[in-house]
Amino acid sequence: MPTLITVRSEGLYCEPGNFYIDPWRPVETALITHAHSDHARTGAQQYYATAVSEGVLRRRLGAEINLQGVTYGEKLKLGDTWVSFHSAGHVLGSAQIRVEHKDEVWVVSGDYKRDADPTCEPFEVVECDTFITEATFGLPVYRWASGETTAAEIYRWWQADSTRPSLLFCYAFGKAQRVLSELTKFTDQAVYAHGAVQALTDIYREVGVEMLPTIPTADMPRSHKFTGDLVIAPPSGHRSAWMKRFKRPQTAFASGWMAVRGARRRRGYERGFVLSDHADWPSLIQTVQETQAKTVYVTHGQTDVLSRYLRETMEIEAMPLKTLFEGELEGDI
């Protein structure tokens, strides 16, 4: 790789700025694209991240971390570089990080999506010379319908059976809040939430995100039947002791992986809803084109497939970039 950003044992390192981006080991200075646990880890002496992500980061990394919050587009002088954070459209506070040094501009995208999402700022195209892109869903089979379309499917599924609890499993940070927000187009009915979902949903409410009212399941008496109710929980709740209080529930999972035939059955859910917080195949191609990058590094997921397509079809210098974590630690998909 060229010298502006290199891969070290601690993570992506910018020598002219003397900082790391989403490091996976303790470092002096860490710039964090977003608060999912495969991007934000403990141990840095100084963190920089978007101000709107501060609540989630402090909950996950510790209230006492040394964190400087920045606004989207604000320029910071770090060493011999200028750095700015630009919306990635992934989850609350998610950012792409633009690094400028002399006449060279790099953008590290982190995770991103191009679909409309009422819970976070929309993706911002940032032109650059070199673009580091994810490829979690970097196969042509992955093409998303809108969040509103999928929320309508979830609502119909929930309303179709008033005799049982409806348990929807999805990731506690980002996905759950997106579902709760998209459902406001169809109902104002309260939804029950697993404790892990409730805690993060409260942070979203604090920054003004509109969602359905939620009631922690732990607040309800053991005699409550949840008949006809929607309950949102993380995947860790599936087939756990927590789930035993729900009698004969219908179950579903919301994830981009539900686009693949057999994924729902393998994971043991009755129903699957295709909803992802990552870019689909057309969005990945569109984004690379719009950045006008001459060089593209591809990480996380289908790196070989996307790199080859960019080289052979679009004639862009593209290659996989291997990092320590090639999958999602908590499945924010």
C-alpha cells in the first residue's frame, strides 16, 4: 500500500497524522467510524468520533473514555494531515473518515449504506484519490428493497396472528431502532423490547430519533401473555432462557442475510425479513464510481469478488485489503 495509510498489527495507521482508524488493539490515538464492536474497541488513550455517537460509544467503551466529539464536515489538524468525518448512513453517528495530506486524499468508509434510514444521517459522497470500501454484501445477489417496504412486511406479519407473541430478532444497535422508526408509518402501538435493545433505543431517543414507544419486557409481570404483541430482541435472545416466558411465539429475523435462500431455516426462524445496514451490490458499485477514486482497497466480506469486478469491468485499480477482523463481531447486518 502507499504510505498515507498502512496496515499495522494494531490496525489502519496514518503516519503523517500519527493516528489509527478503528484500531483493533490499544493505541495512543483512535479515530472511530462508528460504535459497532468490530470498529470501536477499548484501550485507546484518545478517541475522536462524531458527537452524535458519543452516547453509544461511552456506553460500550466506558463513560470515562477520553473522547472528543466532532461534527460532520468539521476539519481537524492531526499532525501533518487534515481529517474530517462524513456521514456513512450506516447507524447513528456512523462516519467515513477523510484524510488529506499534501495533494493526496484518502477516504476510509467504515461500514455504510445508501438506502434511506430515518435513524441516521444519509450517506455523503466524498471524492478522493483512494477509497477503502467494505464488501460485506459484495455479491450481485444482494439487492435491497426500501426500509419502508420491509417494515410494511414486518407489520403485516405481526398483525396477521393475534393469538401469539411476535418475536422479531435483529441487532440491538442500529437495526432495532431502524425497525422501530420505520414502523411509525403504520402504527403508534407500543412495542416490547429486550433489555439490550431498550438501553440503546433510549440513547436514540435522547438525540431526537422518532420511534414507536417501547416497554422493557423486564417491566412486565410474569403473568403477562404478550398475545398479539411485537417483541424486539437481539439474536442472543433466540432460544435462550429469556425466551421461555413467551408461549408459542412466532419468530422472525431481520437481516441482509435473509436474502439468501436457506439462511432463515439454518438459523431456526419461522420468517426472514431482508433488512441490512450495509450497502448492497448496486450501491457498492455506485459509491466507488461517485468517489472518482483511482485506487480502491476492499475489506470485510466479499473482497475478491468486488475487487475483480472493479478491475475487470470498471478498470479501476482495486485489490483486497486484509484486516484482523474480516467478519462482523456482533452481526450488525
